[in-house]
Amino acid sequence: MENKDLKIELTKSIEEQITKMKKNTGDNTPIRSMDYFYEAAKNIYRINNIDSSTPVVGTFCNMIPEELILAVGAKPLRICGGFQGTIPISESILPQVYCPLIKSSVGFFMKNMLNDLNMLIVPTTCDGKKKAAEILAEKITTLIMEVPHTIESPQARELWLREVMILKRNLTSHLSKKITRKGLRQAIEKTNKKRALLRELYELRKKNPPILGADALLVTHMSFYSDLDSWITHTEALVNELKVKEAVREEPNLRVMLTGAPVILPTWKIPLLIEESGGLIVMDDLCSGAKMLLRNCEVRSWNMYDMLIGLADYYLMSGCPCFVPNNTRITRILNDIKDYQIDGVVYHNLSGCQLYGGEAWRVEKALKKQDIPVLRLETSYGEGDIKQLKIRVDAFIEMLEARKEV
Ligand code: SF4
Ligand code: SF4
């Protein structure tokens, strides 16, 4: 398919998802501040509007300290792909069994749709990312960050701090710009402001949410793609609007947590299906959502070394299933279940993701102990399985309803 046609197809699928999101709000007064996020979503991979005055650094995953990219005067852009359209091209060089996220991302580069990025940073969190980094290095300057397999040893913390320091050095040398103490402090303060706003947004969902989960997830998701200043301005406006808005659903809500592999635009089918079935997503544990964003990056003092330690420690607590053991994630999920009064959990896995697939059993076991029902779904980016998914999601939501009535 020609690039022009791919871009049209991508925009069309994003617009379709947005239409469904709007439809799900039913008779509720539309949230005016959401318009910015719906519009921004249409340019998620910079497909329509490229501002070339600022260098852009592509990042795979939650483990990359965006503060260093901001401090060097560049724009971080998450390049995890969520688009089915770029998968067939990448399957000519990647095994079909790779997860769709990897195949979609590599496909974007093979179609030269992201090759104008200044550089790319990839963590060694899974085999797919490692091999993708090798392939993409032939197209674009690619930096690999070595991620330890555990967070529970002093050596792991040291290794990761060293990786963060190497990243700082490589960003400055590749982009020929400095990272100053003041610049890094401002970047950390700004990203903490983003996190504080998200905490406010999520706090509003603890009782009777004034916003659907698919919309709230879009707001969080766009923080990985939009210009940060503009995202902050519009999220402030959204939070203020929501503070005086009525609940989006009548009580009792069937309160769902969505966890598992990242949900990435334009593949919004899982959150949409849950809310079309009558569930209400009030919390997520997704790397494409709030998984890391509800706590601040803490810095002991504003000297360069302490800031780098603060960043390394913050990102090491990602709760990524590449860590063994990954108790951080399970503890966080259990705490959120209490705080957000969760009735049931949907565990989303992407076909080919061994990490999330392999960790599902431990998470389910921990949830069963607390008598929290779990629905495990495995899917990819196509729409072929949507009917089957719908049957399972409907049955799960009905079961939650029945439990609530008892
Ligand atoms: S699960 Fe999250 S932190 Fe781990 S590799 Fe995927 S995006 Fe990165
Ligand atoms: S979904 Fe799983 S396999 Fe795919 S990139 Fe993320 S961690 Fe790797």
C-alpha cells in the first residue's frame, strides 16, 4: 500500500474510534475539553503535521526517561505502534509470532513514515524490542538501554543508573546540545506537573466518574505524543470542567480495572467493548496509560547527580513484567483495587507477548485471593475477533452485575 493511502487508512481508523468513544457517552452532556484530545489523536504519529524546528527523539516504552530528552531541547515521541496497517510489511522480515506492537512499529519505519526522527531509544525489556532495535539501527541512530532483569538488587540499581548516565551523554553528543542542571530540573518539574494533573483526573474517578474510561485513557495516552505544554494546558481545562460535571453513568457502576499489555491507538477495541457492554473503566494499569504516571519522580536535591539518581529510581519502578519477580506491579494493582473500589479486572494480552502472558497467572492468583473476578483476553490489532471478544466481555459484565445484585 502507498504511504499516502496508509496515512489515510490510519486517520480513518482513529476517527472511527473517536466516533465510537463519543457515541458511548450517550445522552450525557459532551465534555468540551475532550475536543483537543480527539483532534490531537488524529496526529498521533505526526502523520499530518511535522514541526521540524525541534529535534524529535523516538522512544519505545515506559522505561525511557523523557526528562533527559526534554532537557536536551528535544521532543520525546512514543513510537510504539498500534496500527494494523503497518503489520503486513514488517511480517516480511519479522516472525509472525512477534507481538503486534513490535510489528506495527517496525512497519512504520519500513514505510519511511517515522524516519525523520533524530534518534531512537529502545530498552532491552523484551526480545521483540531487542531485535527491532537491531533492525531499526539500519535506518536511524538507535540507542539501546540495557534493563536489568530484576529491581531487587543493589547491582541492578547501579546498572540502571549507569544506563541513565550513558543516555544523557549520548543525547548531548548526538544532538550537539547540552543538558544543564537548570534545564533538567525544569524538565523534572514539568513532568511532575503532568503527573499531578493525572492524579487529579484519576482522583475524580474514584467515586462517580464524570468521564468514561476510554476517554480518560485517551487523555493519558496523548501525554506520550502531544507537546507537553499544550497537553498540560488542556488537561488543566479538562480537570476543571470535570470537577463540576455530573457522573457519566448512573449508580451502581460496574467498576472495571484494565491491566496488561499496552492499548495503543488506533486499536481501542478493548476499552470500547468494556464500556459498550455497560462496564466502566475507572482505573488502568497500562504502560500506555497511568501505570507509572500517578507518582512523582522524587529528587533528593537539585544537583545533577541526585537528579539522575531520582530519574533512574523512578523509571526502575515501572512494574514492567520483564522484572523477576515483579511484585511492584501486583502490589500496585491490589492497592488500586481497594482505592478505586474495583468490581472486576480485565487482563489484556497482545498475541505474542510472552511477558504479559506469562505474568497473568500470578496476577490472577493474587486477585482471586481478594475475590476479584478476572477476565483474561488475548487479541491482536485486527477486528476479526471482535464478535468473540464482545461475547466474552458481555458475559463478564453480566456476571459482575449479578454479583453486585446479591
Ligand atoms: S511493559 Fe511497559 S515498561 Fe515493559 S516493555 Fe512494555 S511498555 Fe515498556
Ligand atoms: S507487548 Fe510484550 S512483547 Fe510486545 S513490546 Fe511490549 S513487552 Fe514486548
